[in-house]
Amino acid sequence: MMKKIIKRLKNSRLIQLLLACLVLLIFTLFYFFYNQFRQAQYLYVFGPVLKNINYPDTPYYYAPYWVNDVIRVNDRDLSPFGSANAVIVDKEFVPGNYLTLLVKVRTIKDRSGHFLFRNKPLAVGSVLELRFPKTNVNMIVLSMENKTPIYKYKILVLDTIFKEIDPWRTEMVPEGSLIKNNKGMTIAKFISKKISLAELSGQNDRGQRVVTIDPLKRDMDVRIEILVKEIDGEYYFQDLSKVKANQSVFIPWNEGDLNHFIRSIVEVKDVSNKL
């Protein structure tokens, strides 16, 4: 009889110990998730999608059309518990397979003031890894804001030049050619071109400047119109290419890519209120 009582007491103590451990575990988990929720901060992160490692010969910023086709606004990156780590607020896709995303991201701000996403540091210039229902992508972080960013858009009219190019390149892009993004916005327009035989500058034996003609090559003056963002007084085409005189801007025309050397910015039009 005494042995049965002792055995029951032992079992009762074991049950009490297990219950105490269970309560402690539940309290610990509750405190962890509550602390995570209390420290959570939502940021609007913007940037271009990076190329997939399975396509090493593609440009660094590259998203094939089949990736663009399966990404939708309001797609969510979900945690194992079903909460949203990130939500796509906006996207833009232009020819040349350039895809940018604006994503609302749930971050944790640590005691040092740094932001963490899935326990990894999140900062401008870092890579953000996202897992959506139909595809996984990596994007480079260009900006992080507490609210939806508002951009200043300008249309720039540029005079550009090409020197000593093959004749077939002068006919590649016709006047009036347009580039439009997935929203129907015109990103670039090929306005006009003037083609001439290539002129080569050099010096003769006396050190005098002379100009000769190369009948196998062409010079081409091209006027184009591009849509840019104005950030801190600077103009950017497709977010990454700074646009100013005496520099080149890469344009992925539908008929073929051209690297335009900018002679001058002819006109600047403010279109922020029209987009």
C-alpha cells in the first residue's frame, strides 16, 4: 500500500514537472513572438531584380520575361506561420529584361538601430532575398523609406552622337521607335537621326590638323527623348544610369541596343504630375 502511494506521488511530481516545463516553454515562445512583434518596423524597399546564377552570361540586372510574368502586385513572401514578411506594392518591367520592385518589408530593428530581415542585415546596397508563390528573386536595395516613395519624373531631350560606326547600325533603329514599360509609359523615343560619312581627325607631318573621310564608316547624330527620375538634382535613367552631357547612356531599343554618347541636354520637361 505504501509503495503505491509513493509511486503515485512520484508520477504526480513528474506530471507537475512536465506541466511546469510546458508552461515555461509557452511563456518563452509568447515573449519571443511578442518582442518580435513589438520591434517590427515596416519599410518600403525599392530596387532592381538581379540575374539568376543559372544564367551567368546575362547582365547583372536581369529578369527573364517568365519571371516577370509570374510576379504580381500584392504577391506575398510568407513566413512558416503564414504572416507576410514582404508584399509587392509596385513593379516595373521594361525591354532588356529590367525589372524593379517596390516591396513593403517587415523588418526588426535591433538595439544598435540596424534593420534585420530574416535575421540578416538590411541596408542600401545589400541584397534582399524574396520567396514568392511562383518564383524566388534577389534584388539590390537602392532605397529604404518609412512610407511609399514619391519620385520626380522628367523627360529629357538629348542630342547624342555616334562616331565611325558600321553602316548597318545606322539603319538598325528607325525614327519614331518607342520603348514602353509594362504600365504603358514611354521610357524612350527615337526622334530623329542624321547620317554622314565618318570623319577622321588627325595631324600631318607638319603637325597641322587634317580631316579625312572613311567611306566604310558612318557618323550619326541622333536626337532622343528619355524618361528619368530626378534624385538630389541628378537625372537617372532606369534608376542606375546617371544622365549628363559628355557621358553615355545605354538604351535597349526593341530593334537593338545602342550606347548613346550625350552631346547635350536640349530640353527638360517636368512630368511628375502627369504620371
